[in-house]
Amino acid sequence: YVCSTWGNNHFKTFDGDMFQFPGKCEYNFVSDCRDAYKEFSVHIQRALSSDGHPEIQYILVKTKDMTILLKPNLAVVEGQIVKTPYYASGVLIESDKIYTKIYAKLGMVLMWNQQDALMVELDNKFNNRTCGLCGDYNGIQIYNEFINGGAYNSITFGNMQKISKPTARCEDPDETKALPSCNEHRDECQRLLTSSAFADCRLRLNLEMYIQACMQDKCACDGKEDSFCLCSTISEYSRQCSHAGGRPGQWRTDTFC
């Protein structure tokens, strides 16, 4: 099972809930939350890039033996910059031009595209043991009570995952602002995500969730046709499809993404 975040502040939990959370502080993405002994934690911090899009500035991974800080094209272990591939204490860090990956023997794989998209896969021994933006990994979706104005909304949930640091200067996102409906973009998003390139993905993923994310992206970009607005959610759909055993076709073209 995987938890991921990508693009315009989208998150998909281990249990399959999808939500948007635009926080710019450092947050607990996923941690082992048994009281006595934590095997690992993954924190993330986003910021707006020079072109105004949210990107992950850094990822902080802690296991019982080491602390790893990832930044674009940079891996720092215990305060020292390391060359990849790097292996120590049951942790392998690899990187190529696009992805940085961490494989941890304790049962975690992390994959970051050094920009907006992070995916963490956990061994199922962590079922019902995690906390953070990725949720509790108990196999039960809480989509309805979580999003539809029930117990709390996704902004409240996200703000609860903030790592409090005395020096941090970052505002909590406003919990009272509702997301726009963006229905005028449904047809375009549906067309993109049901193209023939994704024929093998239809039955593997919840298409509607990705259509909704794509619609939110289009809204947020206000008619600007830059690739971030369209491509980040379609890229995520493609990655998730591959991860689920599907074979997405070639959907990128010279003029698109």
C-alpha cells in the first residue's frame, strides 16, 4: 500500500482517501506511532517555487539508526552530504536524474521526483500503527465523515500534523475556506484520464478521485495553460497505475506535458 502527495497539494492516504492540504510548514507525512518505540518517521516541507507552484523543499527521514535529509539533488546523512548509491544500517539511498529513492529494511520504500511528488510504500506490519498526513493505515476509508463537513475537514486534519518548531514562521491554512467545485473542468479532466493510453488503468484505480484532483488543479491555475496544472495529477495517475500493476501507454507528447 502506498501513500502519496503530488502537484497542487494533493494527498492520498494508505486507506485511499484523497484530500487537498496547502500547508507550508513542516508536517508529519507518515510515522510509526506506537507509543513506546517508533521505527521511523517521514516529515515534509513544501514551499512555492519561483513560478508559484507548490514543491517539496525537503524531506526528513528518521530511522532508529540514522537521520536523512533529502533536498533536490542532495542527500545528507547524519549531517554529511553523501554520494548515491549510499548504503548503511539497512538503508539504501539511490538517485537518478528524476527520482531519489530510499529503501529501508524495516519495511519502507520512499520515492521522490525531487519536485512535487512523493510516494511512500510500507510493509503491512505497520497496519493500524501509523499517523500523519497519510492516515492510520487501518484499511478503513473515512472519506465521508472526513471531507463532507463532518467531524473535521482536511485543513483541520492537516494543521494537526504540523511539527511545532519554535523558530518556524509559517501560517496555518484557513480552516473555514471551502474548496471551489470546479465542475466546468470535469469534461476536460475526464477526457484526459480516460484516454486510450490509460486503458489498462481504469479497473485498477478510483478514476473519480483523480478527475476531482485534476478539476481542482484547473481551478487553481485560473486558465493559465502551464504544464503543472494539467500534468502533475496525470503523472500521478500514471505512477499509481504502474504501481498497481498496470501498464500506462505513452500519454506525453511533444506538445503535452
